Amino acid sequence: IYKCGNEAQKQKYLPAMASMEKIGCFGLTEPESGSDASNLSTTATRKANGWVLNGQKRWIGNGTFADIYIIWAMNAETKQVNGFIVEKGTPGLTSTKIENKIGLRCVQNADIYLTDCFVTDDCRLPLATNFATGPGNCLFLTRLSTAWIACGMALGALESALEYTKQRKQFGQPLAKLQIIQERLARMLSICQSTALLVWRASVMCDDGKLSLGQVGLCKAHATSQARVVVSLAREIVGGNGMLTDYLVGKHFVDIEGLHTFEGSYDINVLVGMRELTGQSAIKPRK
Ligand SMILES: Cc1cc2nc3c(=O)[nH]c(=O)nc-3n(C[C@H](O)[C@H](O)[C@H](O)COP(=O)(O)OP(=O)(O)OC[C@H]3O[C@@H](n4cnc5c(N)ncnc54)[C@H](O)[C@@H]3O)c2cc1C
């Protein structure tokens, strides 16, 4: 709504969302459309005074209880991706919770079903006229925030592991006194610091309007892949206890997998970055 909505939509929804009175969700992914995100099967068909939405969404965070659903759908006429605000309780919109997620368990992800779901004209996001100006525009910012979350997870894992090495004794001495452990901690620290500096630099460039789509993709891909290295080392340092949910490193170990995959997987973000650098797109296989 902030990126693609008009003034009336911003006034109507954003204050309540900012104060958490209303919860939103972002409905892009579909059962058959994950990385190939612009190839949507959900359709938006023009009717008198509005639009009829039909299709299915998958993996939508907060989708079980959100007040406001942003649904991305293929405009049946223009064959371009458009965005729609659908309020909770709108006839034709239902959702079910995806069970058995291994990580990010505090977030509920949903399958969303749209069956002849009618929304009025003023629910369409006017600035989202295609994939790039719609969901792509939003993913630009969320890729940067995901990179920051990865930094936080890596730092959290490092802090937990460091504390553990000071407490845990083996062979009559704290783990922190062992050279191999110190080398691992040093590696984790250098990754945390260099990644945070990279993401900070990207954020400054973003504020200055100088960050490109390829750069934000590479930044997200680097931050999550490096955080993965850090949480893996942290889990190893905490030994058997690193397998327990009682210790934070185990939580980071599984949570980082979600970050590595959503907002464009590692692969997709790397390929978006390389498309910009080489001038060659390797995302879609050549027929
Ligand atoms: C915890 C979680 C929360 C999520 N929240 C949301 C949400 O709120 N809203 C929403 O819309 N979506 C959400 N998603 C969906 C997420 O964006 C997709 O999972 C993601 O885009 C990948 O799609 P996919 O899972 O279908 O994997 P696929 O696209 O099937 O990819 C499978 C593997 O193939 C690789 N791959 C695919 N295409 C290529 C290619 N061209 N070249 C090289 N490798 C490739 C991928 O990198 C991946 O490793 C969430 C997902 C998770 C796990």
C-alpha cells in the first residue's frame, strides 16, 4: 500500500497497520509459482465497478489471521500482474494454516483460496501496473530488510555460542580457552561484521536512491548465505545442546533456512545480480 497505493488507500490502512491494530499479509507465491513469481495463475477479471479474483496462494505469512490481504493477480485483459487490497471477511476469501514448518514457527503461513472474490475498484493498487512496479517494487525493500534480519540472527547465534564457550568446561577448562573454538568464534565475528557493513552500505545507498535491483539481490543473497555459515558454526560449538530448542542457536539454525528461501531464493537473487553485471539473464532456461 505504501509503495503502490494512492493517497486514500494510505490514509485508510497505513496508520492502523503501523500501530499494529491491523495486520497485513503479502500474497504473491502460488502452489505452482514460487521463484517464477511473475507467472501467476490467480486472475483478476474486470466487472462493473470492480474485479473478481480467482486462484490460490501459498506460504503467505500472517495469512491465517490478517485483516488486510494484498493479493497479486494476473489482469485477465492486460496479462500483467496487478495488486488488490482484500479485507478479511470478504466473501470468496478463505485460508488454512500450513502445518509442520521446521523454522520461523512464530509466523503462521497460509494457503489462501480465492473463489469469485469480488473487490471494488478502489481496492486496486493503482501504481502496480505490472510485476516490476507491483510486487517487484515491494520485494526491493523487503530483500534489504531480510538481509538485516540475517545479520541479527548471525549476531544472536554468535552471542549465544560465545556465552556458552565461557560456561561450558571440557578437559578441565572452558571451551573458550581452546584454540579451535577461538578460531571459529573469530570466523563468525568477521562474517557478522563484514556482512553488517555490507548491508549498512546498501541501506545508505538505498536511502540515497542509488541502490540497484541487482545490488539489493546480491546483498540479500550474501547476508543469508553468510548467516547460514555463522549459525551452523554456532550450533556446532554448542555441541549436543545445539540440537535442543532450549538453546537459541538451534532456533537460528532452522530459522535462517526460511530467510535463505523467501523474498527470492538465494539462487534467484544471485541471478538477478549477475543479470545486471553480465547483461545476460540465466534465470529462464532457453528453449
Ligand atoms: C517461511 C516462508 C515464508 C514465506 N512467506 C511468504 C509470504 O508472506 N508471501 C509470499 O508471497 N510468499 C512467501 N513465501 C514463499 C517464498 O517466496 C517462496 O518459497 C520462494 O520464492 C521460493 O519458491 P518455492 O518455494 O516455490 O521454490 P521453487 O521456486 O520451486 O525453487 C526450488 C529451488 O529451485 C531453485 N530455483 C528455482 N528457479 C531457479 C532458477 N531459475 N535458477 C536456479 N535455481 C532456481 C530455487 O532457488 C530453490 O532452491 C514464504 C516462504 C517461506 C519458506
